[in-house]
Amino acid sequence: FRANLASYLLQINFSLEKKLRLFWGAIGLHSDSGPFIGVHVRRGDSCMHGTMSNFKPQCKTFSAYREAIEIIAHKYNVRNVFLATDDPDVMEEARQMVRESNGTLHLLTSPLDRSVFKSDWFLEFRMKYGFVNKQVVSESVLMDLFTLSRSNFFVGTFVSQLSRLAWELASSRANLPIPFVSVDYPWCFHFMEKREVPGFGLRNC
């Protein structure tokens, strides 16, 4: 129900669809590209939330995502990987993963310079005071979200609202829950309510 509701509320208008098609063409994602793994690696100010919080998990290293990607790629015989991240270091680690895969993996990424997101300041404050362009940030989030929503498999972090939303949209589009790996929380749906999260105790999801 949540997945279908999210899909209904986040319908793409003509203007955004045009931008998305240009974006997909630029990264090499076409209708005949075959299935792909959507990967969301949240860094930046999110890691500060984990450090400062007494209930949010710490950011995972890329090795945790890499292990999940390689398991899914091998199990389902899928080659293409779309990576959405705000960290240029993660992007480089992903490229290294592809180089070491001996051609079994192919990486699709946004051409946006992700270093704009790398800061010790919370992103909301940086946008408020004009240190980053609000439109660039907003459009990059939408490009990542709706590309992840087309994925056939998903690797992310369910402590992140964007990861959960991307998985919901992809599952609604497929009419079934798509295979996924969350490197921190299991699937949970009680947004901003303190309830039991298996293995973590009472948490705000």
C-alpha cells in the first residue's frame, strides 16, 4: 500500500520526464540496456547524523555495499549498476570495483560533480546560506530517485528516507517487492515514530 501510494503521489510530469530521458541517455541507460542494480550510498551530512545521534547507525564503508552488489550480480546474472551517491570517494571506490570485476560489472553514474555535497555542514544550512545551488541539489535528487525507481534490484541503507522511497517506487513499478539488501536497518515503515526495529531495539525509523 505504501509503495503504491508513493508511486501515485510522485507521478512524473512532462517537464521532469523530458529531463529524465536526457539524463538516462547521457548515462547510457536505455530501454534495451537490460536489468540493473540500483545502489544508493548516502554520505555527507548524513554521517554526522549517525555520529551525533544515539539511535542512528554509523555510516557503512563501501565494502558493505560492494559485497551486496557482487552477491546480487552473481545470483541474478546482472551486469549493470547505477550508483547514486553524494560522495566522490565512493564513486572512485565503485570504479575500482568495476575495474576488478574483469568485465562482469558495468557502472552507470550521474555526470554531476558530487564534490559539491562534501562538507561538514548540514546540507539544509548550506542551501539556506547560498553555498550550494538549490535547483542543482533538487534536480540531482530527483534524477537519482527516479533512476533508482527503475532498478530491478536495490542496495541501499534503510535508515535513509531516500533509499526506502526508491525501493518503494521500484517495487510499485514492478508490482512486487524487488530483491534488495539494506546495509543497516531492515525494512521499517514507522516514519519518525519510535517502534521496535529487529536487531536494533526501539528506533525512530
